[in-house]
Amino acid sequence: SDGLSVLLDFSLLSSFFSDISLVFGTSLGFTFPFFFIYTSYFIFFSILSLAI
């Protein structure tokens, strides 16, 4: 795919994961694991967009 769709997918994923981290982070105190997952996806999509 092209870079634009990757950016679109990433923005959808980032909003999805930030919603999850907000819901679970505030209710259960698991902010760090979800932040780690979010950072992993950010690094993954950064490398992916570079490779395309």
C-alpha cells in the first residue's frame, strides 16, 4: 500500500489504542502495558512506512 493509507491505518489504530489505554489504564491502573503496546505499534508502523 502507499504511505497515505498506512498513515490512515495508524491514526485509526492509535485512536483505538489510546481509547483502550484510557479505559483500562484509569480503571485498572495498567497504563504502562498499554503504553508499551502503543509504542510497539508506533515503531512497527514507522518501520513499515519506511519500507514501503
